Amino acid sequence: MSQEHFGMKIAVYPGSFDPVTNGHLDIIRRSAKVFDKLIVAVLNNTSKNPLFTVEERTELLQKVTSDLPNVEIDSFRDLLINYMKDKNAHLIVRGLRAVSDFEYELQMASTNQKLDENIETFFMTSTPMYSYLSSSIVKEVARFHGPVGDLVPVEVEKALHRKYART
Ligand code: ADP
């Protein structure tokens, strides 16, 4: 593959981000230093029954990354590689927490590469303090009004309080 094929290094960090956690934010901050541009792409996946709408998830991501000039927030509902073609991006970033993430991530990375040989997936290992942090754990704690201040940015903490106050 030719060098110039990659040109500007645009990476896509896809995920549900329901909601964004400090673990996601850590991956975003660290990978924004490595790539020229990072597009955080919220998957509009109706089958997952999310707590936050795509608009809410996007808005929260925008708020917590507003200090990062080369990070863009977007959403997609298409197959990831088709979305990436539209964005002229060839690099995928994913976070790896524990061994449990590995098999699924390997499956996705090899599938994406089979679908488009120009796609490369980069894995960033989680900062140890966030290795056991997931959006589902955060929701579980917040649902029972437990403290999530160490797990998510303050904007997300407020949004969780609002969600669970209403229901
Ligand atoms: P998905 O539904 O695609 O797994 P998530 O929002 O749960 O979406 O996660 C998006 C990406 O962020 C995945 O690569 C996941 O492994 C990674 N990730 C999630 N939580 C953390 C964390 N605490 N530390 C590092 N990476 C994480």
C-alpha cells in the first residue's frame, strides 16, 4: 500500500458511547495526539435499546471534547467501512480493556479488513484505572443513585441524574 494513500491520518473511533465514560475520554485524548484528526462516531444502533438518544450521546461527547481541536463528533448508522469511505478515513481506533474485549475486537478487526483491505484497526490499551469501567457499569451504579463522579465527566454525571430522576 502506498504511503500517500493515507495522506492525512484520519482515524475513526466508533462505539455506542451510552454514555461516554472517563475510559472513552482517555482513549480519545491519547489517540487525538497520535492521529491528525479523530472522528468519534456514535453508532445509531436501534437494536441495543440505549439509555441516551444518539443526539444526547453526541451532545455529551461534544461537551467533553470541546478542548480538543482535532476531534470531531459524528454519528453513523451505515456499515462502519461505508461510513469511513464517505469520510475518507482508513484507520479505526478501539480501546482494549481486559482479555474479555480481545476476542470480539479481533473478530471485528478481521471482518473489517476482509471487507476493505485498506482499513487498519489500532488498539489502544486502557489506562489501568479504567480497565473495569464500562458504560453499562456506570448506568448500573447511576440507576441506583450511586456515585459516578470518578467514572464519568461532570456533564455526563448530571445527564445521568436527570435521566434517572425522571424514570
Ligand atoms: P461498543 O458497543 O462498540 O463496544 P462502547 O461505547 O462500549 O461501544 O465502546 C467503544 C470502544 O471503547 C470499544 O473499543 C471499547 O473497548 C472501548 N472502551 C470502552 N470502555 C473503555 C475503557 N474503560 N477503557 C478503554 N477503552 C474502553
